[in-house]
Amino acid sequence: MLAKPSGEMANVGAIEFPTGGYEAVIFDCDGTLVDTMPAHFEAWCEALASYGAAGIFQEDVFFAMGGRPTRDIVVDLNSEYNLKLDPEDIALAKREAFLKKLHKVELIEEVADFARSLRGKMPLAVASGGSRYVVEKTLRLLECSDWFDEVVTADDVKNGKPSPDIFLKAAELLGIAPEKCLVIEDAPPGVIAAQAAGMQVVTIPMPLLSI
């Protein structure tokens, strides 16, 4: 695996993070803490094409579904296009395709700076709709896994985003009441999940394109 060049980060522009009113912060991973979404979309396209379903997953739909477990999205695609794709097969193919692109991903600077500023000052967690294997590998590659007290993934809950389960689990592990948690998210399913959990939410825009 290629090492990520140090000092390279994606940017999203100025973000107003609240300065108080919370006792723990829970970060989504993909598209929030780490700029992985282009690599994830490429991986989706390759996985679907390998099973004869090229071109069915449009980029705008992909971003709207951000944060949802891969298997749940395959079920929706089957329903939408009258397909019979095996969710487990697609999830595995998509994971392998993404891992080959992992060296391309970057921390999102503004969110990483916020997380770094809170490290050791209050409980921090990652709550991601990705699999534990991929999320932990991503955090280790970018040398930020030790910033967080807990990592909760789609593997740890019955219902993925937009269900609040993943955020409630993170709050439980941190020992902080849900209403005292701040969530940092980028995608609609995650924002809905955090709000359903009774948490404050800061929404992160898509990274700015480099000029």
C-alpha cells in the first residue's frame, strides 16, 4: 500500500463549529473527516459493472445515499431497476475496489483540525456507515485513529443510517447522553440519523475542487 504524502489535505471552506453546548463529538468518516467519496463512487461503478450493472448508479444519487450501508443500497438498486444483484457479492467487490484506491484519500482539513483541537479534552467517536475493516484501515492510513475513543460502524448495529442506531451506540460507548452529543456529518441519511438520535448536527459541504 502506498503511503499518503504528508501535508496533503482536502478543503471544504469555512465551517462554523459550535463552541459549547455539547460534551462529546461524533464524526462521520467518509465525506466528513476523510475525502473518500470520489474513490467510493469509482469503486461502486467498478463493482456494479463487474456484475453486469454498469451505469445504473448515478453520481447525484450516490451522494444522496452517502453513509448508508452498501448492502442496503444494493437492495434499493435491485428494487429500482428490477435486478437480482447479491448484496454480499456487490459489497465485497466494492470493498476490494475501494481498498485499491485508498492511497488517494485525504483528511478534510477543517474537520481534521476541529477533531485535533478536541483530542484529550472531551470524548470523541467515529460513527460510519462503512464496514469496520475499511473504516479502521482508512483511519490508520491517515494516522488519526488514536484521536478517537470509539469507532462504531455498520457492522455494529442492526439498522444503518438514516436509522439513529449508529449514533446512539456511539453515545452509549462514550458514556454521554445523546442530547449532549454533537455530530459532524455530510450526507442526508447521516444528518437525518443524528437528528433522530436527538443530537446537534453540523453539516459539512463537499470538498472544494483544486484549481
